[in-house]
Amino acid sequence: MKAKKIFLIFFLIICPLNFSFANYFDNYPDRFLCYDSSIRFKSYLDLNSVKVIRYDPPYYAIQVDRYSFDYELHAGLKTVNIYFYDYNSQIISWQVIGMFECDENGNLGKGGMLSKSYNAVYLKDFSPGYLAASLTFMQAYKMPFHHSSKRK
């Protein structure tokens, strides 16, 4: 009986501590999707921000907000991204059009939309960026970006 009381007290103390390590984004899994995580970094897609800006099969372009955190440097960054897709060739490229400082509650600091246009960068297969782009495509069209035919 005494062991049960000790276990119950231990459980009541430890359980709230486990939940206190979650950040704002982890508390809203229907909105924020964690697509990359390590001991140092964590990155999320804001699924509510997904916006199709080009629908011209086999070419697509989708805008999405991404939040990334570096726990070692205690820094957060929100980027506004556009992913460009070539469905037939199975190629994805990526462009950042906005950058903002942010904290783990989603509060924005300095930054803004970029006035200069930068060239899109091709994403390597199986990279975290490629995964983020594939998940964004899935959110927008409810179908996977990858198909079974061979790449050209």
C-alpha cells in the first residue's frame, strides 16, 4: 500500500514535467507538422499556411510557412517558402521569399518579405527540405508527389 502511494506521488510529480517540454507548435499537431528533428534542431510546417500559387500540371508551385529552431543558439526563424514541382521529372526546387525571427510561441520579431528575388535551389532527394516539400504537396492536393514511373 505504501509503495502505491509513493508511485502515485512520483507519477503526479513527473507527469507534468514531461508535458512542460513541449513548445507551442507541439501543442497544435493538427496545424504544425514537425518534419525534421534532432538534438539541436526542430522544424515545422504550418499546414494552415499552405497556398497553391500555380496549378499547371505537370508544374505546380505551393507557398508554405516554415518554422525552424536551433536549441543550441536559442534562435528561431520563420521562413515563407515557395516549392516548385515538376511532377513528370520528379524534381522539386525551393525559394525563400520572406524571413522573420520568431520564438517558440510563434511570436515574430525582426524580418519581413524579401525585396530581392533569389534563384530557386533544387532539393536533393531524401533531404529534410525535400521531405517538407513532399508533405506540402500532400497537404495541398491530398496525393503524394512521388509516382512509380522512372525519372527522366
